[in-house]
Amino acid sequence: MNTGLVGTLGLASNNPLHQSLRVQSHNGSSSDTKLLSLKCYCENYCPNQEDFNGTCEAKANAFCFSAVGLVYDVTTYKWKEERTFGCLGADELGLMQCRAYLTQHQRPKNISCCNEYDYCNEHLRPTINMQTPPVMEKDIPENLLLFTLPLAFVLVVAVIMSFLYRYRNRAHTRLEYIKAQQCPSYFMGPSDNNTLSELIEQSSGSGSGLPLLVQRTIAKQIQLIQSVGKGRYGEVWLGHWRGEKVAVKVFFTTDEASWFRETEIYQTVLLRHANILGFIAADIKGTGSWTQMMLITDYHPNGSLHDYLENNTLTYFTMLKLALSSACGLSHLHTEIFGTKGKPAIAHRDIKSKNILVKKNGECCIADFGLAVKYVSESNELDFGTNPKVGTRRYMAPEVLNESISTSCFESLKMADMYSFGLVLWEIARRCASDSGEKCIMAEEYKLPYFEHVPPDPSFEDMHFVVCAKVVRPDIPLRWHCNEIMKTMGKIIQECWHPNPAARLTALRVKKTLFKLPVTETPKIV
């Protein structure tokens, strides 16, 4: 047996590592220590088979090797040995290759190295000692197929089911839409007895009213009963839908921008609030000759705050209820709600007693958002919409009248709202019966702000002269100073209409102050 540098790849080898160098002198003596060259037999690893003819020449202190490995024959589906002969380098890499048996390999291999004499590797036949037979490659695809085929089948079925579901859902939606257009009563179904409040609760709850198809269905089913009021943008009707009363605001054809803006504001995410008028639906109806732009909301028989104050005298309790609920609604508008689906801050820009409604429970809700402005702090963008109109002149803040307001600053718009809200609080407080100090309960007659200074329909110049030039504000009755509640109301009102916008109270501050006012006794009204 030849001794040489022997190692095993993949399995540990018991062959010793020899480094016997072939010694040959110029005269053929084996005692010379000068190594000149080493010729090795090469097969399947020759530098160039044609030039070297099965021979390769190793450098000084290099090695010849004989290696064996298992390869898979795809024609016979069996493993077979493949032998390789050749030269290794004299560097550290060649030595490491001879010691490769120290490393585990996926496929069994073996290698023997020698450097004793020329062609010392020709008759080296390292063997492979296999503890267990290798896994047949033919089995690997079969096992892989057994695993992947069911998975692929499930994926294909899932994709097909997904497409079928989407197609069926789209077809169902189109069918329902056609039904809604042709015969709206079939859309909801004759056996569907859901009320408006239930339908709204079943929707997203975000404050954007009912789903669009349901909105269009309700708009087509509503019966207009009678006109309950008119404004500069249109006419408000009492409507019936399935036995429920709703308010239908029909806009003039020249005020399409107001209808569009108000609809857009009402459909703002998270706008729904107890003190914001409940939005139900919006739709456009008409033929070739006429068009109705409709906005459908909750109906409140008490009407506007303006009408309510004209016909009712207030107690401390009812006064605070009206004032506090209005402040809550305005505070909700002015507040930005952060989150994935947050609410932008909104400035109303037309706060007045005619744009605030009184609910059955005595609370107020804010309405009419045709001039509202949305603000998102993250992008620092103001959305004014496309409506060119401005607010009501009687309630305009001094900075609006003298055109000094910064319309690019949302805080300025909020403070203009607070000036207008101060005038509304003044209207409310005047109608509250209070103790004048002489044990006499009294309340002033209802009047609009600045009633004694400007005509019923004041011009821009009229209001500018009174509010800005003369710096006039509505009078505070002396009787308010004789009662702590009325005295506090007077202070709140005066701080709301302060000439300096930065000095005015915020809606949140007004809300908190009103909430702390104690109501221990209700005076008798005479």
C-alpha cells in the first residue's frame, strides 16, 4: 500500500497524514534534498486534456490526488462513483483540500493525496464508507410533489374563489343599483322596517350619513309635506320617509356650490356629534327642465334658536342648556381628531342664531356648513371650497369687517367664530328671566345684536362703522350684575367679542366654564 497524504471528505478518515518528499539529485541520487517537480496522473481534472495527455505537472512541494464522489445518473436513476485525478497546489489551499475530510458534506466524498514519486496517484483508489444510503434524488421530487401539489391546488382554488366572489359582489351591487334607480322601494325591501337611526347606526358611525345607494333611495322616497323656512341658500321642507319626519333643505339652482360644500362637510369622518345637526343623505333630483339639490337631515320641530328665543322665555337651567350644548358643538367642530381616520378641524364662518337648531330635549345643534373651512395640521392646508360667498354681515367679526383677518391662519378663523358665538350667547342670555335685585323676575324682549344701531338688513359699511369705527358692542343689562350666573354669562360674552382676536375665549374654554356654573334654583317666570 502506498503511503501518502490521505484524507476523507464527508467522513472521518483513519489514514495518517504523510509528507514524504521525493528526493532526487542531478546525478539520480535519492539523498539530495532539492525537489525539482512532480508529475501526476490526471483524469477529469486536467488543465488541458489534449496538450497534457493525461499528465499534469505539480509545482515544488505540491501533491497529486485521487478523489471519488457519488453522482446521480438521471438515465438509470442510480448513484454511481465518479473518480477524479490531478494535481493540487503547493500552497496552503492545496493542503487544506487534502484535509477536507474534516468537513461534513451533503454527498459522500473521499480523497487521497501523495507526493512520493511521479504518477503516485494513478493507482490510488480511495473508497467511500457510507453509514446510511443516500436519499435517492428520484424520491426528492416525489416527496416535493406530494407536498407542493396540494398546496398549489389550494392556492388555485382560493384565487378562483376570490375572483368569483368579487365578480358576484360587483354584479350584485350593479343589480341593486339598477333596482334603486328603477324602483327604489324594492331596494330596502318591503319587510325592512329599519328606522333612520338604526340605518345610521348600522353604517360606519363616522358621521358621513348613510351609504350612498341608501342615500339615493331615501331621497327618491321622501315626500315633501310643507315648507318650514327659507334662507339665502334655499328652502327647508318638512318631509316624510316611512312615517318618520326629516328635514329636506332644497337649494336654489344658483347655489350649487353651497350644496356641494355642505354635503362635503357633513360627510367628513367623525363629524357626527350630539350637538351637530344629524346628516342623513344628499341627492340631486330633476328632469331636463329643473333640478333639485337636496340635503336631508334630522328634523327638529322647535326650529332655529332664533325662532325659539322669540317665542320662549328661559330659566337659568334652560339658558345654560342651550348655551352649553352650542359650545359643545362648536368645540367639536374646532377640534382636530388625530388618527388613521381622524377629523380635520373645521371653522364654521357663519355662526348665528338662525344656523343653530333647538332639539326636543332643549339642547342645540349647529347646522348650515355651506361656508365652513377644513384644516389639517399635518399638511398645514386650509380647504375653503369653491363657494365665493361670505357670512352674515350682522355677525361678522371686526377683523373680517376691516379685512385685517389672516385667512391663511386657521386660528384667526376660529376666533372669528368665537366673536359670532359671543353674540349668540348674548341673544340667549337676554331671554333668561333673572332676579333684578327687587324680587322681580324679568327678561328682555328678543332682539338681534346691534338692533338699535343698524337697520334690519345692514350693509357691510353699516356694520363696519358700528363695530370697527365706533367699537360698539350690544348692551349688557344691569340686572345681570345682580346674579352670579348671569354675571358669569356677561363676562364670557364680553371676552368672546373682545376687539383683539387673540384675547377671545376658545370654544373649549367657554364649554368648561359653563359646565361649572351651578344651577340650584329655577326662578318663577311671570
